[in-house]
Amino acid sequence: MVGHKMVTGVMREGAVIYDGLAHPRGMSWGGLVFEPSTNVLTFGQEGIPKAGRQFTLEHRVTIFETDIPVQHMWSPQAGKHYRVLWTRTFRQTVQ
């Protein structure tokens, strides 16, 4: 249950994992809206290994509440009442 006068949001974090290391692919904050989107990955660019190498794509989704309203340069974790409501990490190995 979300608290009174609290704002909900979602944080998305991505990473590519290979050779035992995680290579971050970015993080985004936003309101609790799940719009469809597409990510295009190109082998040999932006931390993606060249074709033929096995790697794992990881995507972590965290739903939270905070007392900081959505704004430009939003830092919801800075609120006194930031609380994680749900989190899940999705992984897919690519060969």
C-alpha cells in the first residue's frame, strides 16, 4: 500500500555481463508508467561483445514510493520517505 501524499515511480537499470564483469548500460527514473519501448544492441559497440561471444543481458526494475515529486533532475532516493515497493532482475543469456 502506498503512503498518503506519496509519489510512485519506477527505476530501470541495465547491464551487459561478460568475462565475469558487469558493464552498466544506463539507468532511468520515471513515473509509474509502463510504455512499450525497444532497445537496439549492436555487436562490438557500446559494451556489447562481438558476435559469437556469450554474454548476459540484465535488466533490473524497481518500483518505489517517495515524498519527492517528479521534477527535472529528479532524485527520488533523496526523500526522507523513499521506500522500495517491488524489485525484480531479469536476465537473458545470448550465445
